[in-house]
Amino acid sequence: DRENEAAALALQANVLSWSRGDYAEAVRLFQEALALFRSLGPAGRWGEALTLEGLGGLHPDLAQEQALYEAALAIKKAMGDAHGQAETLSILAAVAQAQRDNERAYALAAESIAIRRKLGDRRGTAGLLLQLGYWFQTEYARARGWLDEAVAIARELGSQQGLAYTLRNLGLVEYLHGDEPRAAALFEESLTMARGSGDKMNVAYSLADLGRTLRNLGQLDRAEPLLSESLEITRELGDLQWGAYPLVQLAHVALQRGDLAQAQTRFAESLRRYRRWGVEWGQAESLAGLAGVAETTAPERAVRWYAAADQRRALIGAPRPPVEIAAEAGRVAALRAQLGEAAFAAAWEAGRALTTEQAVQEALPADAEPA
């Protein structure tokens, strides 16, 4: 019958989009399924909502994605489907956050959480609290409140994997707001939970965050093996993009030890990886690292790269912890004193005028194309 035919088309569309990446054909099948579900009248409303969400997840335009999910939400409200409303509200919150409409994202997430609390959905509540803490990590009081509750729920549920993710995000909030010792303790507990759950990628995340924190506390001998293990796990799992993160931190370890050749190699490789995947904040971090390497041999070039990195971070709103801001500011101040105000200002303005790609090409002159 038509209902089974529509369901089969929607299922096939999901398989095509998630397993094979054939998005154009998936959209065509979803649209065909949508027409069939709508032809069924009230009996097809649930399928219509799910198909609208399938189309929303594939749409490249955020405004259109929002409209499709809102249409699905309206159907679920009309049907009295509380659980379905909570799920769709969560997705709409993510869309709003991608649109940088933070207050709307918060309002939608709060509505979803309220429904989940009424339903007794503790796991879903914790997951959304975790998401809110991540989105609003620069707002200390709100982020910590959400993540503290998420940690309590994860402990209650006995989920090592969920607890590892939540502790790690709480550690990131503490780190971004200047409490490195508390952040390190949270990352250590997160690492223990991640190892216990067998989630290797989460182990890699926690190792890298703990290593980064210890590095900035000056504990290089403790930081280096943690970062090396994180990098090795990402290689084992084939995740070269995320592996750029521990690689940058290992480059900083080398720089802090005065091993400029090793620092240069590692920063350059991380920059190639971030460039390949278009990760702008990562390119800025790697570029600033290369500026640190260039300080003694090419101070004006170092200033240009620091300025280019600073400009890119400002444009994308990348959050940074106080300890790292202060360390870089000290290096820039030393360059200003070395060059003199006029030469420094000229180099800084030249760097701010560079696009990300221009700065990367200058830093990696041998790379005609992304590696």
C-alpha cells in the first residue's frame, strides 16, 4: 500500500544519505515519500514529519533547514507527540546555534529540556545540558551550571562514556576561564572514564586536553607522553583532522623546550591538515605557532603571522584561555620591543591585511596545494 511504499522510500533515502553520501538521490526519494505521506491524510502525518526532518537534515541552507524542521515540529505538536517535539526542538536549537542566534538556541533547548524533564528522560536531558554547556562555554556561570547537572545525571545513570564527555566539557569551561588545576583534575577523571568505556576517540580527546593543560602549567615531561598517545590513537583510527590538535600541542612542547626544528615540523604539518579540512581556528593556532618559531630568525615575519592569526580568531570568535592569551601577548610584546614601534606597527598591519590563505601560503611556501 501507499504507506508502506512511502516508508520504504524514506528508509532508502536515509541509507543513501548516511551510508553512501548520495544526497541528490536521497532528496529525490524523500520528496517522493513526502508526497505519498501527504496523500494519506491524517494517517500519514507521522511519516510526513519524519520525511520533512530528513529533507531538513540534507538542506544546505540553514534558513530552509529551519523551515523544514519547524513544519515537522508543528505536526508533532498537533499529534501531541511530546517525545518527538523534544527531539525536534533540540535539532532546531542546533540550527539556531549554527546561525549564531544564541538566545534563540537557548530558548529552544530550554523548551526541549522542560519536556524531557516531564517525560523523565534523564539521558536526553543530560545530553542537551551537555550541548548547552559546549555552545555557551564562554559564559562561565551558565555553562558550569548546565554541565554540573549533566555530570550529576551521568553519574546517576552510570554511563562511563557519557560521564567522560561531560567531565571533559566541564574541564574545557574551567580551562577557558583560567582554572587550570581544576581543569586538569576534570580531564584526568574524564580520561579514566573514557578508558573504562573503551571509547578510543574520547580517550584521545581527554589525553590531548589534559596534555595541553599540563603543558601550560609548565609540566612538559607529563604532557608530552599524553599528547603522543593521543596523536597515535588518532592515527590508528584514521582521524587525521582531529589529530592536528595534539600535534599542535606537541609542537608547543618542542617550542617551549627550544627545539625549533621539531616545532617547525609539527606546526607545519598541523597547518597542512587544518588547511586541508578548512578549519580556520586550527589554521590560526598553527600559524601563531610558526610565528613563535620565526621570532629569532625573522621577527617581522613572525609579527605578520601573529597579526594574521589574531585577525582570524577575532573574525570567527574563537575562544581562548587566559594562560594562552597571556603567553602569546608576552611574545608579541617582546617583538615590539625588539623591532621598535614603527617597524612593528607596519608588520602588524601587513599581517592583518592577509587572508587566511595568503598567510598559509606564506608560511608553507613549498605547498602549492593543500597537502
